[in-house]
Amino acid sequence: MVSCAKVLMSVGCLGAVMGWAIAQPAQAAPPSTAPAELVSTLEAIETAANGQNLEQLMALYSPGFVGPDGFTREQYQATLSEFWEQYIDLVYEVELLSWENEGTAFVAETLTTVEGTRLVAGRAMQLTAELRSQQRYENGQLVSQAIKSEHNQLTAGVTPPDVTKQLA
């Protein structure tokens, strides 16, 4: 069984959801002005995730990729593979919120939404996750990420009760 932390890392790392902490924030540009290279990389990440094509997806991650808390490319790949085995009909949507140019690199802020179903003891559990993150792309590959915010909801049944768990 995948722990909640692993699920969150899978969702967080994919979403395309990745970034770079910037010491002095620059003026971010709107998504409509994003360069074609960045847009096509985000589209390729979304397409590979929706097709659950791990090889295609990992080709878009730098060999030196570093995620939150030092999460490596290899750890991300293993966790994502396990996550995909447990959830059916996963749908990923990656929305570019803003971007900026840092030399030859692009820094993008995205909102990634993931929805899917997991069967637990014959019961369907619906996952809805939103992850806002900042990512750094170099040479068409994702190099690093930082999670800015996340919201995950797991529901079961037609009229599930509202239960809120806040992690400090």
C-alpha cells in the first residue's frame, strides 16, 4: 500500500508540479506569452502521464532531477509506477500559471490536477488532487521542483462525510 506521503510526492512531482526556489523573485510573465519550447514540454508531460507511459515521462526529467525534500528522479519513478498500479482511470491536467526566463532556463508555476479511482476491498475511492508548484526546465527537461501548495481529497460512496485533516 502506498503511503499518503508517496501519493502526494507522485502527484506533486508530476504536476508538473516542480520548481526552483528563487531568492529574489522576478516579474513572472503570463502563460499566453510562454515560449513554444516550454509549452510543448508541459504538454508532453501531461500526455505521458495520461498515457501512463513511464519511459516517455521520465525522458522529460533530467538525470539530476531533484524534487521536494531531495526526492530523486529514481525515487519519483518508483513511486509513480506504484501509484499508477493502484489507481485506475487517472486523468492529469497541467495548467501553466506563469513563467519567467532565467538565462537558458525557464521557471514555470503550474497547477496540476489529478483525478482517479482506486479500488479498496471492492470499494471505489475517488482521488482529486491539486498541486501548485514551481519548476525549473533546462534543455527541455525538468530539473527541479518546489511545492507551493497542495490539496488532496479522497472520497468513497455517493454521499461521503466531510472529514478534514490538516498536517502541521
